[in-house]
Amino acid sequence: MNLSQFFWNRLKEHPLARVGPGLITGVADDDPSGIATYSQAGAQFGLNMLWTMPLAFPLMAAIQSMCARIGRVTGKGLAANIKITFPPYVLYSVVALLLIANTLNIAADVAAMGEVAELITGVNRHWMTAFFVFGTVLLQVFIPYHRYVNFLKWLTISLLAYAAVLFTVHVPWGEVMKHTLLPTFIFNADSAAVIVGVFGTTISPYLFFWQASEEVEDMHAKKEALPLLKNKRVAGKELRRIRWDTWSGMFYSNITAYFIILATAVTLNVSGITDINTAAQAASALRPLAGDFAFVLFAIGILGVGLIGVPVLAGSGAYALSEVLNWNTGLERKVSDAQGFYSIIVVSVFLGLAIQYTPISPMKALFWSAVINGIIAVPLMIVVILLVSKKSVMGKFTASRPIVILGWVAVAVMGFAAIGMLIPK
């Protein structure tokens, strides 16, 4: 056995290798665009936006667990299930808007990664952005899923940087608990915009498609594994795994977002810095207030989650469109077996790169991505709830009543967010 094979075998034995799609999905939710939104919440409103994360956690986890269940039970991705259950216009409109939103989100994310890398290395941001784009594309296209997914899982550790930042600054924990449970702020256009942004960033449509498809990928990666509809014997074990994996992954995501809001609240807000437009700006603003170490930790977190977020954005769109067009899908497939699928990934990421050289600013791209996601999130969540409740789709593995109720609460919250997003200040 050579050294590389020995290393790879040891890596597969690590507990992190046994974690499912929930962890990656959760971390991808805290992409650079999300970090910018959470940083703005903390900078503008201090501790008074911490309450959003405890509320968002069960709603996000409920929706994502439904998507994971759909994938594992049926053995098909979300788009494939929508295709056979709903009218074509539902499928085409959702997937078209998803692809547009994902491309704009990729543009904002890679721009933020380039800016942060420039702050750390001094190398021009455009060169660094191109480096990250080519790197993520090569990894997705040429590395088999069962190896690439372990690389992504190790990158999830980068989120711990935001917890570490809190050890470098003073945190009034008594005030933190008080404001988490009893926030005090005036509800107006500004606070509504931030609340809308936080929920819109936390519950995002691209995560729905990704998690359902990754359950299918994981199923195919196991020898002789079948959809639960065809192999009911392992259903109990698999559904327990999905429940644990999804809820723990979403908890990791939400507690990290909580830490980001908290870190910027106790540094930027108390110093009078209340306007943050990008994740890189948040990292840069931390430097004189919390020191170089806090800046580096924050910046490393941005780069780490960006390397997860961009592939998830590109991959979710590729799964969705490929299922619409009946193309072969899967990161485990060779390029020659899924040319259309990989072409979508390449095109969407490089379009995101190309936007850097157009008059469209990354912040404009992020704004329109948020608007489109806000528009499609509500009907898409309704579709997910209807799918996971249909015995014709799920057999006897329909979602439980508490999960469905949480799903409808999420629809109501996101409906409010979507309306708020469309109301001009």
C-alpha cells in the first residue's frame, strides 16, 4: 500500500467521513453572502438580532429534513419529483429562477472570496477570484464524489473560526442571553429589511435541491443500496440517520450564524460601525477593533465556507436542470457519462466569474439573488410539503405531523419575508 492510499484509508475511517449531506448543506448556507448579511445584522442592530437564529433553526431544519427524506425515499432529486407530480410550468419556472439566482449568488460569493484573499495575501482580487473559480470547477468535475465530499466535510471545520473570534473580544454574556430572548428594537423599514435578509439567507431554495440530490448520491455510493420505497427493511435506520444528520447540520449552521451576528455586534456595533456591505468589509473592519488574529480567523472562515458554498450553488442548479432535461446526473459520474450535468456546473461558475468584469456590482448581484430566492422560496416550500405528504410519492414514509406543521410555519415566515423584500424602503 502506497502512502497516498494509506492516508486515504485513514481519512475514510475518521468520524467526520460518516457524517451525511446535512453538514455540508448547513455550512453552505453560511456562504460569504450569508456572512455579509449576518454581519450587517450584528453591526446595525447589535445584540437585538440574535433572536432570529433560534427561530430560524427549527424552520430551516424541518424543510431540509423533508428534502432529504424525499431524496432517500424516492431515489430521485427534488426536480425529478416535481416533474412527475406537478404541472410543467411549476417545474420550469422554479428551475429557471433557481439557475438565475444561483449564478448571481456565485458572483457575489467569488467576489467576496477574492477580496478577502487580497486582504490576506496582497495578490490582486481578480486573480484570486479566478484561482478559486478554476479550483472549485476542477474539483467538482474531475474528483469523484466519494472523495470530493470528504474534502468538503473537512472544510466545514472553518466555521469554528467564528466561535474562536469570540475568545479574542469581550462578550457580555448576560446581555447576550437577555437580548436573545427579549430583543428591543423599533420595527421599521430598516429592521424589517434586515430580518427579511436574515431569514431569506438562512432558508434558501438551492439548499433544498442540493440536499435531496446528495441523499441520492450517498445512496448510489453504497453497494446495493435502493430507495426506501424499494427496500423498506432499512427505512428505520436511514430515516433516523437523516433526522440526526439534518438537525445537527442545521444547528451547526445556525449557531455559526448566531456567532457571526454576536461577533460583529460586540465589535463593530459598539464602535459605531453600523453599515457592512460585504463579508470582506466585515473582516477588514474587525482588524483595528479586535486585532489581527480575529481578522485572520474571520477571513479564513469566509474562504472556507466559500469553497463549500460555490460548489453547492453550482451543483444544485446542475441537478435541477439535468433532472428536467432527463440528463445523467451525479458528481460520482465521469465527465463522459454526464456531460450536460457538468456543463451546467462549469457554465454557472464561469458566468459568476464573468459578472466581475461587467458593470453589475457584486452587491447588486447579491441583492437580485436575494429577491429571486425570496420569490421562489415560498411556492417551492409549499411544493416540498405537498410532496412529502403525498402517499403516492412517499408511500408510507410521509413526513410526521410536527414536521409538516413546522414546514407551514416556515412558509408563513418566508411569505412575510418575501413581501417585505418587495416593499421599497
